[in-house]
Amino acid sequence: MPADDLAFEPITRQAELVRTGEVSPRELVEVYLERIARIDGTLNAFRVVLRERALAEAQQAEARRKEGDDRPLLGVPVAIKDDTDVAGEVTGSGVDQLNPPAERDAEVVRRLRAAGAIVIGKTNVPELAAQPFTETLAFGTTRNPWSLEHTPGGSSGGSAAAVAAGLVGAALGSDGAGSIRIPAACCDLFGVKPARGRVSNAPAPEGWRGMTVRGPITRTVADAALFLDACQGTIEVDAVSAPAPGEPFAAAAARAPAKLRVALSFKVPPGVVAPLHPEARRATAEMADLLRSLGHDVVERDPDYGPLLSGNATVRILRGVADDAERYEPLSRLERRTRGLVRMGRAFPAALVARARADEAAIAGRIGALWDDVDVLLTPTFAKPPLRVGELDGRGALWSLLADTAFIPYTPPWNATGQPAVSVPAGFTPDGLPLGAQLVGRAHDEATLLSLAAQVEAERPWADRRPPVA
């Protein structure tokens, strides 16, 4: 198999090739290292590439294979977003003030390694992961493989750009307001924001006051299911109620869904100003038509967001950014826009922040009532196509916050409620920019979303598409 074709093979297939001995882990790692060296100078997806360490781990994986080891991701390279600890490496979080290297892997990374995965590098993020684009003074601009003049999204922009360009087969992202789903949509990929508690945030007990979760960005639904099976599970330090384990997500993704009731909505939460771009509306409406053609009942129906949701999410996000900034004193080392966001977050009284978290259950109950009558909610992933690189250069914190909200009004609500959501590739604009459609499930029901997304993928395949910069 040509090396470039091997790079774009799904990780499910890569794992099979390693298991049968048709491809060695070292061959896989070397394919990606060569592609990173050749392509990433254009994209800037990786902050650091762990070349020697990955090659050493590949040799170890090959030895294990010969001994009969059959771990599900044995010898498969993955990338880790640079807001997550990898032992011996700095966790940069987009900040030009690097802290000491992490002493140990984050729990999610430990689980991926336990499944046999090889960490090939850490991917770029915006400063403190606080933007839906990936541009920093410290580490430069990450570009979209589909259009170098546009963002790959954020904050998991480096992870998405790397997977889309075939620099790695799958990558870990994190999502506090859409940061897995937005980059996936920007880069024609599949992204999963799991239910809160599904994947550990340790060593931190939680992120952004409960808003942030971690999950996969991949080319196929089956890849995401395999990745999620490998990394799910929490430990005591997480201090969250973990969902009860069910059947493997790989099995759910392989099973056709029953006839589902789907609510189609273009509504944004009260208080949000976000005009919907015609192309985003068209792509989502076409997804609804596809679901109807597959035998599902699709009706237009809006969630009851209520008056508190937007404020609740904003308080928790900004306070969360301010929490993260405490690791990077003095604040003068942060970008001007980030310092403004930190000041906003610190201005919220402690009682208000506590009240926002306490109100979560009532908000989730109000919105969740929709799932008494439907199985899945369908919305656009974003309100307009990917932003141009530098579109918000020089803008202050408030201007950027409003612009961000206008770009991604559909994703933050489900961080506030903790429900699972995915972004499914939904075609392209006439200019060739990727679009995405969001599917939201009831609490802890990733299985239905994976099953439905796999059905969509089978009907309208996307994984074989390769961007111009690949």
C-alpha cells in the first residue's frame, strides 16, 4: 500500500493491519513522521512532535504483537491536544509561558496508551483554549487543510488539521463550548463530545466549571467509537458521576439504528445574536432530508432553552478561562484579548459562579424535556462557514466574545447540560469550505448518536475525501 494511502486508512483498519502483521507499528509511525515533516510547515498543526519517543514505542508495540498482544489500538499513532498532560512534556495550552513538564500522563492519555496507542505529538490550541480558531502569538497560526486562508476551528484546531491532512489517524480533543465539534465541522471530520463523565478529565476534577469534556476527532464513525471505547472511564479524582458502562461503542456504531424521532431546529438560545448563513441552513436541511429518506421521523421543533442558559454558559466559560489563567501568572504574559477574558471571568462574584453551577440541573431538565418526545436533535454545527485566518486580529475580548458567539451558537448549550453531541460532515460551500451538522442525544446516550451517524456515513460517505493540502 502506498504510504500516503496508509496514512488515510481508518485507525480501525490500521489496528487490523498491525494485528495481522501486514504493517508494523514502526512503518505507521514513519509514514506519519514523514508527512508531518513534509506538510506541517504549511499547516502548523503540531506544537511538538515526539519523534524519537514514538519510534521507541513503535518498537515496543511490535515486540508485544509478536508475543500475541491484541490490544485494540496496538501500534496505532494518535495525537494529543496540547491542553492535556503527556508525561515528560510541557502542557502549553497556547501560552508563551511554559510550565514544567508534566510528571505523568493525564488519565485519558494513560488509557489510550493502555489500549496500545502511540502518542506521536501534541497539537496546537488557541491561548487557554479560549477561542473557536487556533491562532496564537506564542505558536503561530494553524491553518485549515481545505483552505489555508481559513481556520480549522478551535480550540482543538491542531488536532482537526492533523487528522484532516493525514498527519495522524485520530486525535484527542477537548470541548468546553464546541471545541471538538467546531474543528471537526471546519475540517470535514467526525467529532464526538461525549456525555459528561464518560472520559476522565484527571488530573483536573473538571474543566470550565463542568463544561469541558474530552473526546475523539476522527475521519470515520467507527474510528471514533473505537477511540472512545479505549479512553472512556473516570477515576475518583474526577468527582463526577460517571455514566454506567454499556455495550462497546464499536458495537453501537456497527448496528443500524431503529426508526428514530428527530427534531430539526435552527433556533439559538435567547439573548444570542447569530444570523444563520444560507449555506449552513442548506446543509442542515439536506441532512434532515437524508434522515427522512433513511426512514426516520423528522419534524421541526425547538428546544426550550429558557432565559437562563446563555448567561449560565457564559459565566462558567469565562470563569473557567480565569481559573486556567492562574497557572500563568503574571497575566502580562498572556495576549491582550485573553487578559480581557480573564478579567471578565474574575469579575463574576463567587456566589454568581456557584449559582450558575447549581442552576445546571434545572436548565438541563427544562431543555431535556424535548427528549421525552424525540430521540435526537439536529442543528447546524456552526452558524456560518469557517472564519478567515486573522478575521479577529486586533479585536478586544468583548468584540471577540460576541463574534465567537455569532459563529458557534449551537454547541455551548450541550456543554452546560452535559449531554452527548456529535458533528457529522455535511458537505461543502460553493467555495469548497466544509460544513457540519450537529446531532444531540439524550443524557449518556452516545450509542444512538454513533449508530445514526454511521448510518449517515454509509449513505453519504466522506472519509475518502482528501483536502488540497494533504
